[in-house]
Amino acid sequence: MIRAGDSIENPVTGERLVFRQTSRETGGEAVVIETYVKPNGFVAAAHVHPSQEERFQVLRGSVGFRVGRKKIVAGPGQRLTVPAGTPHKFWNAGEETAHFVCEIRPALQFESLIETMFSLAADGKTNRKGMPNPLRLAVIANAHFDTVRLPFPPAVLQRFGLALGAPLGKALGYGPVYIPAEGVPATAAA
């Protein structure tokens, strides 16, 4: 379980998160994280939070965002709010480590999803874009459908695909959360 002060790293995408407030501290209202993205780093995929607003405040470096159809590069002091239901992604748009604060409201299962995806990457169980194999992803996506989904195809088609893929993934032993290999911590104290 993630606690305030914990840090988690994704070696594939170049992201490091430091949890400043967790769902536990905010009563489920929010998760607040400091995000560090190495040069050429990125979030694993464009995505949509159907019920969550995401707020970004850039502290250092340049962060590229695609929000809906708009492409934005934000620098220190700039803020950006992504409304619930809006497709988005981000990447380091500069040559130094980008640093920003991200606030997700409400928290929902955000921490569990991030811990699972980052732990899979740390254990070498993702592709070069940070995504696990399709059947494992189906199990994870099915369990976290209210927290995050892909911008395309429409949600009803995604649900249909997950209804087929998730049972196959479960039959292969994949779970909705990933427990890291023994000796590989998912999180480390900051």
C-alpha cells in the first residue's frame, strides 16, 4: 500500500513519482504526486479518466501535453487542468528532467493502477512503451475501468473486448494488481 512520502519509478517510461498525499490522507478525495520525467520520458499511453479531473503544475523543465486535440508545451509556473473524460498524455519536451505536481480528483483506484503498471515495468514485464501483454492488460484494465481507459475505441467496445480478454488473462494467472518479484520493492521511502 502506498503511503505519503513513498516513491515509485518506471524504468521504461522514465517517470518517478513521489506521493505527497494519498487517498488515505485525503479520505479518497485526491492523490497528489510530484512527478519527475527524464529527458525522452513519457506517460505509457494516451488515456481518459472518465470520472477524475487531473491538474498539473510545472515546476521545472518543459512538459508536452496533448489534451483532446490540443498540443501544449508548458514550462515552470504554468498550470493545466484536464477535465474528467478528456483524452490526454504527457511527455518531457525538454533536455533536462521535467518536474511537476499532479493532483488527481477523486482518488478512486489511481494508486493501485500506478503501482501495478510501474511494478510490471520494473520487473521487465512491459513493452518499450510501458504496456504489458494484451491479456494481462485486459485483466488490469477491466478492474480499473472506472479509473482509466483508452481514448479509442468507444467505451462500450472496450468493455466488450475486456469481457472477452479479461477471463482469458485470468485463466493464464494474471491478476488485476501485480505483486513485484521477491526482493524488488514496488515503492521505496523517499
